[in-house]
Amino acid sequence: MSRLLLLPCVVLLAGCAGFEPKPLALAQTASKLESRTLADAGLRSDLAGLTLVAFFYHPSLEVARAQWGVATAGIKTAAGRPNPTVSVTPGYNFNAASGISSWFPGFTFDVPIETAGKRGKRIRHAEHLAESVRQTLTTVAWQVRGNLRTALIDLTTSERRRDLLRQQLEVQQRLAELLDQRRRAGGASAVGVSAARVALTKLQADEADADSQVAEARNRLAEALGLPVVALDGVQFRFPLESVSNLAALPNRAEARRLALQQRSDIRAALANYEASQSALTAAYACPTPHQRRPWQRQASI
């Protein structure tokens, strides 16, 4: 009797899956973030090289890749077949012989059988969801690259503005000194010297503002790369502001519209979501065909 009671317990325990908790280590995560750097000599500081860095480090892509992994695993889960179940219910024998307990264990062993192709529909639903997440990953990658490109342009323009202001400031400072020397020699008025000094003060304020804009642009670039700001220290970035695009090679408006409607990853993700909804509804309303019901009807009539 004890062996019979042990059998369902063994079957139930065999179907259990263990879970290993993975607590977040905040100090370790912060240390890994601060250790990221661009000091590798093989890294390029242009858009192409920095795009690879952003693809590797940016947290939004890490999240999107993890979601794609979950969606891909969902296909394997959808392909699995339902596990059999064992239930134990006590029974009572009213005609038990003397000296034998009237109570006995009752076992029910259920083997679920899916009909109407529900398993295939469930797999297609999971595949459409995985495709939607994959297209979303592509969208996130383009967004990361776009934000990186914008940050590089902002940093390049702010640095050029700062450099030009510094050159202009040197010239204006030299001009103010010369006017002051001429005033002392009686060749210039105090009004002219004052005007030069006012222009010099304004340029100094503009230079300070340009330095602030450069610092902010470097912060945005670090954010676009998924790196701490200190990782950008000592690195000179390059982005060609001159237009090098071949306008003749670009598609016309109609072709560009067609490509956008057919090839944009966010639109393809939305289409995959629509197909996933379609397959989910198909699986929900699926009914066995007469050919599939007939064997069970014959079995029921026996």
C-alpha cells in the first residue's frame, strides 16, 4: 500500500521545475558601469566605430535582447505537449472483509489530448510574437544609432563654436590692448576702448556658455553610448559635418514611401503583432472537425 501511495508523489515531483533566485547586486552593477572605457586602441571614435560600442553597452538594447530571448523561448514552450496529471482521491469499500480497512486510495491518471490543431496554432502565435519582438529589437537599434548620431553632431558643432569663439576672443583681446595703447598715446578715444572692452566681455561670456554646451553634449554622448562620462576623457570624436550624400542616388518620394511602408521595423513589428492576435483568436475558436470527433464518438458509444 505504501508503494502505491509513493507512486503519484514520484510522478508529481518529476514534473516540478526548480527556480534559482538571482538577486540584484547593485554595488557590482555600478562597478561594472564605471569600469567601461573607450581606452582600447582598436576602437574608432567616428560614427561607425561608436555605433558598435553603443550596440554592445546601451541598456535599452540589453533589455530588447533579453525580451527577444524570452519570446524565442516561448516558441519552445508553445511546442510542448500538456503534461499528464495524477490525482489521488480516497475511496471507501462498503463490502470490505473483516480485518481489512474499508478505506483505499483512488488514482486518476489523465492524459490531455489537444485537437483541432491547437498546438500548431499556439506555435504560430508564439512565432509571430517572437518576430514582433525581433523587429522591435531592430527599431531600438536604429533609435540607439540615431541618438548617437545626434549626440555626435551636437558635440561637433558645440566644439567648433567654442573653438571659433576662442579664436575671436584672442583677436578681440589683442584689439582691446592695442586700442588702450593708442589711447595712452593720444591716438584713440576712451569711448572706443570702452566699446572694445564691452565686446571682449561679451565674447568671454559666450565662451563660458560654449564650454557649458560642450560639457552637456559630452554627457549626452556618454548616455547615447551607455558609458559613464569619465570614459570619454581624453578621446577626440570626429563627425564630418560637410554634406557628402549623393542626392542622385537617393530614391524618389514614391519609392521612399513604399520602402518605409514595407521595410520599417516598427511597421513590421505591428504587422507581426496583428498576425499574433489573429492566430490567438483562431486557436481560441478552434473546434475539432467531424473527422477528429468521430473516433471519440465511437469510443463513447462502446
